[in-house]
Amino acid sequence: MCRQSVTPCLVKLPALAGLAGLPLTERLVRLPDPRRPRGVRHPFVSVLLIAACAVLAGARSYAAIGQWAAEAPQDTLTRLGARVATALAVRIPPSGATIRRVFSAACPGGLVDLLGTDPAGTDALAVDGKTARGSRRRAAPAAHLLAAMTRRGETVAQLRVPDKTNEIACFTRLLSPYDLAGVVVTADALHTQRGHVHFLHEKGARFLLVVKDNQPTLFKTLRSLPWKHVTARHADRDVGHGRRELRGVKALTVTGFGVDFPGVVQAARIMRFRTDATTGWLTRKTIYAVTDLASKEASPQRLGQLARSHWGIENQLHHARDRTFHEDDSKIRTRNLPRVMAGLRNHAISTLRRAGHRNIAAASATSPTGPTPGRSTSSACPDQQTHKITRLCNSPVRSRQAEFSTEADCSAPCRPPTGRCWC
């Protein structure tokens, strides 16, 4: 049974153990091919790699993925292991309809997990959900997707929340396959649940959870703490996006204050004062949070950084999928296709973040009509010569992993009229 329990799949979920550090091609080989052996023309891994590269280059739909594949040069198709036809060894890419059928039948949970990042070695992991509004149908609600993201902006995993439930039921299933020893898991007030805390302690993880009115007794207790007499504090300022912001964090060890919540050692009060640079309008917001980190492990500055890293999932992941890939405007609705496309977008964002890009729209070179014709697989790679990007392929002739470190190593016809190589 797939971890994506909304639609049970008939293939076995691939094991994630031992996949850390493996190239993408080696990971995707673990995913079972859902097609019948008779009549198969295109290699399964090749179809997956073509789709991943097309989305990395800015494709927003399965039709755009098919267009990108049809216009890809032979060198690109060779690296991606496309089907060989005719005596001239011409590489034939799969059509858009074939790509759509393959992803409709593939295990959505297994594919998204294999495209994700291993959280080992990260210090913080943010968990939050997002609704793909364009996937709403007349008789079914839109797909709501719960994701986990590292502090570096790389997506670890994603699950679709079953209809008529909420994110609480998917929290443990989202994180259960991973080793979270020493990782601080941050989540919003919806996940401030006793069961979640017990689960995190069993996994060896730490937590920082926001507290709001959904836990009225705990919220009232935190508000009544003697915050005026707290001396452990930190403040920082930030200017940008047309506003000036002042953030103040106070931390208090709550042992002996009667805070009835398992594992809580410290409580934090975060106050944000935001001034609009144009109108001068001042807004204030107060947020309370609880954590099992002691004062020696997490100072007020550290707690403020963890809180900001959690809010970063909105900007680094959800906002990028909305603005760069126009996810809310996408009309992909059928079967598992909405969550699979969201997984491909997460992988593209993670790859670009890992390469050092901050502007996902500029890095993926997204255009209003989809991928630019004639662009190679490396069109979304950084243009700095100092970056070394590993390109993965599934070619029977060449190695599965080819590395290029400079612009001179590129032989694909990918030079635009401006003269700058996209590789």
C-alpha cells in the first residue's frame, strides 16, 4: 500500500533505506514500472528523467513536458536514455500522452519520496500544508498536500491529505520513514498535539510548536507567564519588500509554572512590529511557541531563527510553486497527477536551491507559454562557471552520471541569441 492513501496503488512502495547520497537515476530505478511488459517502448526511468528535466526548465503542465521532450536535441535525449529507433540510432522521446499515462499509473508516494531530499544532517525541518486550488473538481475538493522542507529550502517528502480529514492524520506518516535524530521539527498550531510530541520523541527529534486558540488551556497558560520580568531576550531588524520589521523574542524556562504539555522545557514569545514603508501603517503580532530545547541548547536568538525557518516554507516552497509554476492556476485534476506534478515542482525547486539559486523564477527561465523551444536539459543549471552540476542520465552507451564543470564542456546546441550558454 502506498503512503498516499487517498488512492491505493497496486505496487509496493520502494524502501528509502540506503538511498542517501545516490544520484537521481539510481533512486528512480527502485520505483516499480506500472506498465505491462508487452508493448513497452520507452524506458520507465527515461520518462521520469525527461519529466523532471522539463519541469526544472520551467514546464508547468504535462503538455508542456511533452513539448519540451519533442524539441529536445539528440544529445539531451541520449543523456536521458530515450528510446533508440531506426538504423541511424535516432533518439525518440515519449509523447505527451505517453508521459501522462505513465505518471497516472505510477506510484505517487514512491515517486515523490524518491525525488525528495534526505533530512540527515539538517538542523531544522518545517512541516506545513498547501492546497492546489486548481485541482478542484465538481464532486471532489482540491488536493491538499502536506510537505516537509529543510532549512536550506529542499523538500524532503510530501503527502496528500485524504478528503474529509486534516493534516493531523498525516503528520506521523509523512515523517515516519526518515531518521530524525537531533532534528528540530517545526510546525504551526494545528500540529501542536500530544500524539505528535510522543512520535517525535520516539524518533529522537526535537520540536518547536506554535500555540494558538486550538489549545485554549495551554494558550491561556502561556499568556499568563511573567513575560515582563524575562531577561533572556533577543531583537533584530529587517528591511525589505516595502516594509520595516522589528522582531523581539523572549524565552522562559517553564519548569514549575504548570505548563500541561508533554516534554515542554521552554516557552517563547515572539513579537513582530511591521511598518509599511509607503503608508507608515504599523501592525503588531504576538506568537507563542513551546519547545523541548533547554536554554543551554537554544537561546532566544536560536529560537527566533527556528521560527523564521518555519515561516520560510511559505516563501521558499509554496510561494515559488504558486508564482513560478502557477500551481493554483493549473487545471491538472485527474487521478494522481496533481500530487505527482507537485512532487516534480518540489524536486525542481530543491535542485535549484542546492545549486545556490535564490530566485527560482530566474533560474528556471520560466516563460508564459512554458519551456523555451530548443532548450537542453541543462537550461535550468546555474550559469556560473564555478558551479559543478551533476547531470544524471540513463544511457546504455554513456555513464549514468556525467559531470560538467565549465561552459566549454557543453556540446549541446543551447546557446541563445544573447550569446550566453544556458548550461
